[in-house]
Amino acid sequence: MSDNSEANIATADALTLLLHNQHAISAAIEEVTKWLSENGVRGVAGNAIAAMETLDTNAQCITEAIMRLRQL
């Protein structure tokens, strides 16, 4: 296995861990958003929803990068 291939695997592994963290953060924000909505703080809940959308978009891009690295 070449050094480049090993580097790609290490990078993909690190990105995978970051992606798992991103999913956990998104789940936590979702729970807080639900609580905020139920307790009349809809403006803040809307901001949290926007943050979750950004996390989702970035998660898709990270997933694609991981897949590309693992194919090299």
C-alpha cells in the first residue's frame, strides 16, 4: 500500500469521525429546537432549524468526500 493510499484512509477515517460528531450535534440541536418550539421561543427555534439545515448540507458534502477518498 502506498503512502498516499494510507493517507487517504487516515483522512477518510478522521472525516468519518467528524461526520459522526456532526450527526450527534444535529440530533442535539433538533432536541433543543423541539423544546424551544413547545415553549414559545419560535424565533430561536427558527435559527436552530437553519443551523440544522447547514449541518445537513455539510454532512452530505463530507460523506461524498469520504467516499471519494475510500475509492482512491
